[in-house]
Amino acid sequence: MKIEKLTENKIRIILKQDDFKDKSIDLHTIMTTTAESQGLLLDILAKAKKEVGFDTDGCRLLIEAFSTSEDIFVFTVTKFAVNNEDTPSTNFKPKKLKVSRKRMSLDKKFAIYEFTNFDNFCDFCRLIGNSKKLVLKNFVESSSLYVFNDCYYLVLNNINVNNPSISAFSGYIAEFAKSISYTDTFEGKLKEYGKCIMRKNAIRIGIKYFAKV
């Protein structure tokens, strides 16, 4: 299990199947609202409080989650403060944690993804680089990373839509970036006004330098 504090109000948790070996729960049942899955989530929140100081007492929680493969499960937790008169902080416990799958369609040969900062791109490369299920060989002909208006854009050209890892890749990138409607005009704008910082092999370069960080 890995817990990352993204902001003061948001954390990311990455779980692997091995994290459940001593519990009667797996990556499928955690998507439900059973007592076991709710208990596990509360245990994780307690661990997050201890390890990274993420205190959810007196807060409402938004949990967004998805499984990137059969072995890896990623979810983010965002906390929102509530009025003390509505919910006493000393007694507040989340009664129901809403969990949903996030999936991003990747069924075209060309795609552009927007990362709000470079750290998100690095985290994305780190996650896919350490995945044992994701096979990137012959996945895409070229991938370039541009910086434009303080955002980072990953441009994928000639994607192999028949690659068996296409679904897992879509799940990973959905956590770190948003899809931009692909047009030749926008790609041309990136080339003309943006700065290309990784050309042709951005994914491979990102994995090489950031996967083990």
C-alpha cells in the first residue's frame, strides 16, 4: 500500500492484490458498500492520518476509485469541511463511502491528454512503469510531451487500439490527466506556440527517469 498526500485536502492511495492477502476482501468487493469494504476504507483513512497527517475528523469525504488491472487499485480521497453545528467533529463518521469506477475511452489512433502539472505526468509514468500488467511494446508509434499555458500535453500518434493493455492504460491515465478532443489544429497550436520537452518517446523517457523515483 502506498499513500501519497497530493494537497492538504486530497490524498491518493495505491493498493495491490497482496495488500488483501490477510483480509476477506479483494479488488472486486471493495467496489461495493459492504461492511467489510467500508471497514477496510476506514482502516486506510486511519493509516493516512498517522502516516501523512490526513485528518478526516469532522469532514465529508469524496472517494473516486478505479481498478487499473486485476492487481492494482487506485483511489483518491478528498475531504470537505462541514459546519460544526451540522456535524460535531468529535462524533463524525462517514456512514457511506461512495466509490465509482473511472474509465477513459481510448479507441482512436490519435489522442491528446492534458496534465495540470509536470508532477502528475511523472506520477503517471511511475505508475505505469511499475505495473506488471501493462505491456507498452508496440502500444503507440510516437508520444510527445508539450508544455503550453502552464499545462503539459501528451500527444499520442498511431495508437495500436488492439493492444491488450489498452483498457489498463486508459484507467491509469484517467487518474492523472483529462482527454482533449484531438484536432490537427490543436496539435498545430502546440507545435507552434508550445514547447516540446520530450519528442517521440515521451512515455518511454518518463518511465526511464521517473518510474523508480
